[in-house]
Amino acid sequence: MEHIGEVFAKIISLAMMSIFMQNAIFDRAFGANVAIYVSRRDEHVVGFTLGITAMTTAASAASYFFDKTVLPMKYGYLFMPLIYIGIIGVLYVAGLFLLWKFFHATFKKIKKFVHLAIFNCAVIGALFLNSSYGSDIWSYIGYGFGTGIGFFLASFLLNIAHDRLDSEKIPKVFRGYPIMMIYIGVVSLAFNVLVGYTAKF
Amino acid sequence: MKNSRFSANPDGLFKQNIVFMSGLVTAPIIVAATSAENALILVLSFFMMSYISILICRFFPRRIAYSIRILLYAIVAALMFIPTIMVTDKLFPAHEADVTLYIELLTVNSLLLAKTETRFYLKPYGEMAVDALIYVGGYAIAAFLVGFVREVLAFGTLFGLRLFDPVMPSAQSPFFGFILVGIFAALCRAVVKRNAASKTARFVDHSEDIQ
């Protein structure tokens, strides 16, 4: 059995990789539109992060078993989107049922938004990338957890810039979505520099 | 006899362009549309996975709860991935792995999961089919614009034909994709706003002529 410290180190190293090196928003643009939507309100940043992190972590753990059995088959890759949607779907329905049963008020409050936190590129993208970067179940869990935290980091950086980017100082045609995209581009460039990106000339 | 005539609404091309105006399904364009060929692969995949899924999912009864319908839509798109990837592999055997990843992500695209409920499924079937096709056309415009610019800047080529030496290799990176989409989004808004203003001015002139 693996030493607990080794397991912890694996989870942390893959989580760090998915937060900084492979950030869902800044490096892959997974769920960029959801992050822009979420960043408008503080409570959405926390709520969506919780939903996405819970889903990416749990779905990553479940997807490990399918990646090891179905993916190596000759035509296994054709069925991976269906399998991942199946995993996300089961967790989504189970989560909705538990909320409806035990936290009815919360269920009523979030039922209009919950599908946005679950069916987006950040969640399913984490599962696809896990098959490339994860080696064992702990690294899968670490990568899935890190994707959720990376989403939080991106949404938080957008949230704190939101008021300034929506101000009168920004030309009218750039206000809102266009300036947000340019801002994400600039932060993405900073992340690229942080991890040592160099353009090939 | 039922009146089957309807007027096609071209909003999906520019005024409500799904990428530049609504900010949806942006990830494949930002990261994978680095060349005209990649853009073509994305548009073909988007057509097969979104448009055909929209036409199929229309038959799901509305009495199924919204939360469950969304899941069924994603399952249909995941099933559509199988013929889509077979077609793209056949037509473009040398396409990059990154493009495949973004085709896989189209299973949860917002045209299928969000626009169906707020727009397409509120219309009769024929009108919906045309409207959704116009939206796919809007997506194609966005993908090709971004793909052309990035291929010319990053590789100095267009559809693989050499034009000049690469001037900006970093144009193929995601950060450039974000910035370029942001600039195109602002341009699109400016054009739409200008058209709306000139239409209003023409309407006022016409009203004054009548008076």
C-alpha cells in the first residue's frame, strides 16, 4: 500500500499543475463563458466553484476506472464522451436528488443554475485531460480537484477586475464581453510566462 | 390549409453571433482555430454535433423536467460524436490532437444546451431548423475569421499555401486567441450598432416624408 505522504504529494502536484500550468480558463479556455458569467456576482464565484470542484473531483475518480478499461480498446476513444457524460449525468442526478431530499431550500434556490456548473467544458475537459496526465487514481483526483480550484482562481481574477472593466473609461463597444476576453488574454499571457512559455521563431 | 410561410431571421449571423456577441462555444475557437483547416474541421464538427442534435432533441417531450432534458441533449451530442469523429478522421487524417479534444467538448456546447430552451424550441420545427442553421453559419464566420488571421500571422500561410514568412508565431497561442476574439467581438458590436443607428435614421426620414 502506498505511503499516505506519497498519495498526498501526488494529489498536490497534479492539483498544482492543473491550477497553474494547465489552468482550465487561462490555458485551455474551458468554460471561459461560464467564468465570465460567474464573475459578475461574488456569491456565484463561491457557489459555482463548489459545484464544479465537487463534480470534477468525483467524476475524475469515477472516470479512472473507465479510462483503464475502455480507453485502451481499439475503438474505445469513440465512446469516451458518452461515458463521461454518463458519469457526470449519474453524479448530477444523484446530487440533485440529495439536495431535493435533504436541502430543499437550497435546491429551489440553485436549480435554475446548477446545470451551468455541471454541463460545461471545465468539467468534461478535466476528464479528457486526466486520461493524458493522470497515472493512478490519486493523480486523477488531484487533477480534478485542481481544475475546480483553477476555475475559482480564474473567476476570482475576473471578479475583482469586473467593476473597472465595466467603467466609463472603457470605450462603449469594448465594454462587457470584449474587454473581458482581452483581459483574460493578458492574464493568460502572464500565466504562460510564469510556466516558461517561449514562442518559436 | 396551414400557412407554412415564415421569414428567416438572420440575427444569428452577426447581431446575435454565438461567439462574438453571445460569448458561447468560444473554447474551440480560442484554442483550436489556429488555421483555416482547423476552423473547417471545427465548423464541420459543430454542424454535425450541434445542428443534428438540435433537430433530434426537438422530439423529446417537454414534460420531461428541464434538468433531465439537458442531460438527454448531452447524451445525444455524445452519440453524434461517433459519426463526427469518423468523418473528420476520414477527411482530415492528419489533424491535430488538440482539435479532437475540442470536438469532444462540443458534447456540452451552449447552442444545444441553452439556446434550444430559450430560442429554438419556442419556434415551429421548420423555422427552428432554418434559425439553428443560421446560428451555425454565424459560428462558421467566427471560426474562419479567427482561423484565417491566426494562420496568416503565425505561419504565413492560408489553407497551407505559403504567402510570406511567419510574422507572429505567438498568434497560435490561446492568449492571442482570447485577445483576437475580444477585438472581433468589439468590431461586431460596433458594426451592429452602426447598422441599427442607420436603420433608425432611415425610419425617421421615411416617417417625416409621409407626414
